[in-house]
Amino acid sequence: MKPTRQQIREHSRRYLKVVEWSTEDNAFVGSAPPIIGQCCHGETEAAVVRKLTPIVEAWVEIFLRDDRPLPKPSAGRTFSGKFLVRVPPEVHRRAALKAMARGESLNQFVAEAIANA
């Protein structure tokens, strides 16, 4: 099926366009998970969004044209703040000891580590 321009745009708006600074590339990079990973660079965030939008639309068009299910939309998603992480026992032990040494709970330690990642 050949999707219309309106259908493509409607579906592509359902995916967050993420722009981040890359010190490795010395530029802003864009992605739209789960449609596509880092796929374009630019000197400004706006330049990356201008490049990223048609890339996402092209991928959405491919999914629709090939009658493949689109990945779950990322825009408008809410998060509970809870998730389970499985790590080797040794990693768990080291993290727990570091948290104790800092006078923090393991949850506080991990939350700060993730926030700073």
C-alpha cells in the first residue's frame, strides 16, 4: 500500500526526535528511537531536527509501504520511575558497598549514576 503524505506525517509525529551533543563528533547528533538510532549531525540543534524529520518520515513510509508494524511510539509515553535491572552479583555487591560508603541507599546511588550517565 502506498501511504499518503498525511499518513506518513501523522505517524512520524508519534516518535520523539532526540538531539544530543556529541563530544566525539564535535556536533549535535539526532535519533528517533525506536525508529532509528543516531543518523544525522549538525552544527545546531535546529539543523539536526531539520535533517532528522525527513529521515523519520522516510522510515515510517517504508514500514507503511511494506505493511510492517511500526515500532511502539515514543512521544507522549509516561514512565513510572520504576524498573528492574539485572546485574551480576559482584556488580550488585560493589554498588551496594559504594552506596553505603557514601551514606546513600543503593537506589539513590544508582539513580544518581544514571542521571549523570
